Amino acid sequence: MIVILGSNITEASEEYQLTLDALSQLPGITTRIHQIQGAQQVLTELYLIGDTRKLSAEDIQALPGVERVIRVSEEYRILGRHQDGQRTSGFHYNGVAFSQDTLHVFAGLCAVDTPEHVELMLKALREHGQVCTRMGAYKPRTNPYSFQGHGKDCLPYVFDLAGRYGIKVIAMEVTHEDQVDEIHECLEQTGRPTGVMLQIGTRNTQNFELLKAVGRQREYPVLFKRGFGITLNESLNAAEYLASEGNSQVIFCLRGVKTNMGDPHRNLVDFSHVPVVKRLTRMPVCVDPSHSVGSRERAPDGILDLMHATAQGVVAGANMVLVDFNTAPAKALVDGPQALLMSELGWFLEDVALARECYEKRQALSQRRLHSD
Ligand code: PEP
Ligand code: MN
């Protein structure tokens, strides 16, 4: 059961304390406090955990400061939708709004290699009016002898350069909770020139201890990749670990699933799940065409498979695109063959904008149909 407090109720309010005291008296029920940072104010939701079936929603609704009470199903308690269209979806981070209605492209380097390449990438993004990017510092690699990323050594110049080129949010994978502290310390030391969205990679989708640690901090939002070898339901439950620890600023990323049925693509593209995740949860949904498709092959129409897949995700309502670019793919230390070229950035963004326009028209068409029925 979720108890939503009025938007004017803060921890200091008398109503807040009275309601929390009343809830703490309920036998066998524990209360978890969850705060959601909106553009203007903080919204407080109280999660009642335990056997809530016997509780009267009316009695709880009558407690001071309570705006609404929602009964939730067992799954995805916090991130789920639960047939309640009124609960807020999305969040603001470092001046950028993320929700199931917005669209942002995070084009950037799979792995940071040199400051020169980082700068070339960020400069190109600014020229194209982009405020988000991806930069890999900590790389999970299949082979222990492969390049593992420059780690914390590259953070100072990545953050400084991002600030210089007006980048507001960098998606950056973390493979261990200590890296969250390294990122945080470096942002502090460099004077917070930019922001970071912590990425959980597909190899860590069910690394529950990492999820709990990343979920305990609320400063940085999380880009959560679906697991490449588990069901969608298992991945959504894993995302809920972040929220259950306190951080519900989560974007769910589809990145293909591992099976040779996807050949010749690197993974089987799963972007038809965009509307499914939007229906089951309130998370904005990201698509990663680079790791799904994994190559620069193109169809006879001249369009790269990777761009076709991106368009499929965006036409289906995706809210974010995570995509690898490289300044010198032949020399890239990680995932060179799937990276787009700098000269293709303008084309890619224009293609995404066309697909988005198509999605918006499809959405308007469905609204007209619903209203005429
Ligand atoms: C990545 O985005 O750099 C990455 C490693 O992706 P995934 O975890 O989806 O393989
Ligand atoms: Mn990669």
C-alpha cells in the first residue's frame, strides 16, 4: 500500500509526525519513507510493507496530511504503475527533465580513451545542441586481459571538458559501489561542472548488492540495463531494488537479449518492449541500438541497421537513446565496429527527430480515435 502525502507536507510538519506515529502502531507493518524530487517540490510517499490486505484504506486516508492511498500489486511496488494514472512519472536532474514523455539522445564514447577524443566528441555534441552524453570510464569486459577503462584517472578531464561544452548529464557505468564515491569526489573537486547518471550494465542487472548500494544514494539518477539472459519481469524486479532502497530516479534501458536467433546482429533487438515497460512501470525507457545491433552493416536503402533499430525504438515511444560514437573507430579500445562516426552525428540526430515526429503523430492519431469512439 502506498500513502501519498500532500505536496505541502514536509518532515517538519505536525501532520507528518502524527501520520508516521499512527502507521508505526500498525501490527506487522513497516513503513518506508520515499521522497521524490520534483521540479518545484519534494513529494513524500510512504510504503507500507507487510500484510496490508486487512488495513482499511479509508482509515489511512483519514490520517493527517494524507492525499491519497493506493493499493499496489506485489510486483514493482514503487516503480510500477498500479492503474493509478495520477502518480508522477519521471524526474529532473541537473536541469534536464526525464519522463515517459520526453526524448534525449546520449551519444558518446563507449570507453574514454584520450582527452583529445573526449573533447572532439563533446564539441560535436555542443554544435548539435546536445546536453547529454555517454562516457565509459569503468568497463566490464568479457576477457580479463582486455582494456578495463581508465577508471578514476580520466574523470577530472571528462568532467571539466563536459562543463566547458555545456553537457549537463553523462551516462557512466559503475561496476562497483566504490566507483560511485570516486565519481562523487571528483565532481566535488572539479566544482560540479556537469552531472552523472549512473549506469548499471547488463552484466550487473542482478548484482543485488550493487543495486542496493546504488539505490541507497539519491543524488545520481540511474540508467538500468535489462539483463541480456533473463526475462523482462526479472529485469523489472531487479530495477525495483534501486527504488526499494530509496532511489526511484531510474531509466530502464533495452539493449537486446543474447541468443543466436538475433544473428547477424550482436543481440536480438527487443525494442518492441518499449510500450510494455511504459505500461507496466512509470520509468522512462531508453533504447541502446549500439549494443543491440553491434555492427555498421546497412540495408540496400542505405540506412544502417543500427539507425533502423533506433528509429523502431523511437517510433514506439522511447524516451532516451544511448548510442556509441567514435572519433577513430578503427583505433577504438572498446566496441569500435559498432560505433557511429562523428560525420554521422547530424544524420543520426535528424533521423531520430523524424522518428520522434512520427511517434507524436501516431500518439495524436490514437487520441483522436479514442475520443471519437
Ligand atoms: C555499455 O553501454 O557500454 C555496455 C557495456 O552495455 P551493456 O551493459 O548493455 O552491455
Ligand atoms: Mn560497449
